Amino acid sequence: MRVAGRYRVVRRSDHAVPEYPPRPLTPRESALDVRIWRWPSHSMPLLLVNASRKQGHAVLRNRFRRRVRMAFLDLLRRRPVQEGLVVWVRPAKGSRLGCNIPYAEIADQLELALRRWKP
């Protein structure tokens, strides 16, 4: 597994985000919005993390990105993920926590989303 350079923030003109993104795989009351789809041009799983300024100051947003990245890497170590998979994670719009989501909840929601995803 190669880590360096594989994880970055989603940009508005990102080529990996489809025109019509799939529906969220996490429950409506969840603090995270996780969406997964296949992107055949990538051979490794791709993690896209998005956190806007409305959801917290820079320190909180960076901590959120690090927590998501570590939870995703831990999940990859425990269970293999299909090639060409794109996982897009961001705080839910209605979440009162913003970017201040505990690591355990992030890890649980990522695992739940991967279990629910059907290609």
C-alpha cells in the first residue's frame, strides 16, 4: 500500500468526482456523509476528504482530515478494499459537531459505509 500523495482534499473541479455523485451510505442522523463509487482509472483505493470553513476553523478541519485518513488506513489494514474504489468523506450538513467528530465514530461510520456499498 502506497500512502504518500494518495490523500488530498476534494476540489471543485476534481476529476474523480462524478457529475452526479451517489447517495450517502451513512444514516441520515450520522455526523458523516460517506459516498463510494468505482473509478476504473485508479488501481488503488482513493480517499477524498472535504471540510468547509463553515464546519470549523483550520485546526479542527485539519484534525478531521487526519482522523479520517488514519481511520481509512486502519480499515485498509484490517480488510482489503476493491481496486478503483473512491471513498468521499465529509461532515454531514446538518451535523451539530461540524468537524469535531471523534475518531471512533469516524472509524465506525467508514466501516458501515463500506459494508453497505454494493458495486
